[in-house]
Amino acid sequence: MTSETEQQLVESIARLPRIPLASVRPTPLEHLKRLSESLSGPPIYIKRDDLTGLAVGGNKTRMFEFSLADALSKGADTIVAGSAVQSNYCRQLAAACAKLGLELHLVLRPVRAVDKMDQQGNNLLQRLLGAHVSIIEEFDHASQKHAIEQKIEKLRKEGKSVYWPRQEDTVDLDAIAYAESALEIYQQCRTLNISPSYIYMAALDTTQAGVELGLAHLNSEIKVRGFCPLNNVTHRHHDIASMANNGAKRLGLNVEIKPDQISNDDGYVGERYGIPTAEGLAAIRTVARTEGILLDPVYTSKAMAALFEHIKTGEVDHDKPIIFLHTGGSPALFAYAEDVLYG
């Protein structure tokens, strides 16, 4: 039976402009029986947002249903964005733009030297999907931001109507997409008759912000443990809380999340962003060989490695189920093949 708080969240989200892009929603919540047994730990369930369906799937597909609807409502015909060369965000954005007939320009930064030359994994797919791709010389966020601004200025001079997603006044749309995912998890737990203690996820900002927002509105006792893929993101707890609160305001929900309520750990990054860890690679192989599910080497594998360690050290209650939110990213495996197989 749907509660009043659930219905309020559904109705609030339904009022926003939206373009259907995900072919699977709600995504499944599956019990990982063999993995749970192999770890001698609590029952582990996985939320399969790797199966959303757009260009191999992933968490960003949900977000583009709202952000690209906003772009189209503002008359955009061209999208400009940027991230790392092997970005799951950019791969799914390329698919969404292809589906909607939007021109897409991606300004990407290399994480490894090979990223400047190798057209594999996500970098292959975003090009196949029709994105106009340029790669800057350095792995530097400031240089990338400047290059994106130059690209936007050039395109506007050519008469294009340009939209740059994830800006301060629109990034909460991405979080709202994951408030809806939190609602799915809440309802699926009720159907399965389970009471999880935690949701583990790889998260820098919007995905965790949305789940925090959704669970807070639903008064859920499930706690979120996010694992940051970057080192030294000093304001991330504040940013996650701010995105959640801005999403709540847009939806008209009486929710306020404080930064000190956010659990987001950067202790599993390893050397730096985009460089796999031995523990993460081991997690990839373990999950693949027990459940036939593919993690990625940059995000989900490191969060899963954290879960493995927490089970081993007794940091989680072995009698309470754990949910792992799978945000996708398997195409990156092909760009890290030697690490994945031999690392």
C-alpha cells in the first residue's frame, strides 16, 4: 500500500518536465546469494541501475530525463559538456542526445596518457553515437572549464542555442532523479520484506544527494554510505547536502539535510581518480565470477571493495541486509583490459 509520503514524492516529481529515456524503470533489486555466501557476510542486494537501458545503461540516464527536458524547454539545440575521457556520464549523454536529435560537443580531460590516443570503452561509444569530441592536454579541471566556455562562445557565435548541464541552478535536477530511485528501493524492500541497514554506492555528488533526499522524505531508517572516486574533494559533504536541499525546494518537500549527516568516504580512491586499485580489481573479478555482474574499474569496484572490507572487519551487522547501488560503467572495462585481467 502506497503511503502519503510516497504519493507526495511521486506527485512532486511528476510535475517536472521530463523526457522518457530509460527503457527499464524501476530497475531490479536482486539478492546476490552466491556473493553473500562467498563473503560469509550479510545478505547483499544490488540495485541494478546498470540496466537502465540507454547505451549500455547507468545512473546518468535517469538524470538526463530531467536535465535534457529542461534544455529543450529553453530552446536548446546543442549541448556542451565535459568530464574524463572514459566518462560514463558523457557516453550516456551522447546516447540521449542522439535519441533526441540534439548536437553534442564533449570537451574531455585525459586521466592516463593512453586516453589521448586510445578510442576504446566509453570513448569509442560516445564517438559512435555522434558526439563531437575534443580532448584537452592536461588532467586539469580549471583548463577543462575554460575550454568548455570557449567552445560554448564559439557555438553561440555560429547561431547555436547552447545548454550546459549540471550548472548551479540545474544540477539539483540530477539529484531529483535519484530521489525517485530511492523511492523504488524503499518500495522494493517492502515487497521483498527486507530491512537493510545501509546502501553502499560510488558517489561524488548528485546520485548520493538524490538518495539522501528520497530516504529523508520517506523517513527511512536506511543509511547511505557513499564512496568518492576523487581525492581531496574538500566540500563534498556540503555540496551533497546542498544539492539534496535544492532538490527538495524544487519539489516543494519539507526536507533539510545537514552536511554532517552525509557519509562520503574518499579512503578507497587509491592513487587517484581513474586509476584502478588492487582491491577494486579483485572486487570486479569476485562479483563477475559469483554473480555474472560487471562492475567498472573507476567507480563501482572501489565502492564494492569498501563493502568487502567492512564485512571482513565487522563494520556492518551480519544479520541486516546491505544494498549496493550499481551505477553502471561496464564499457570502461575495455579501456582497462590489462588491469582488469592481470592487475
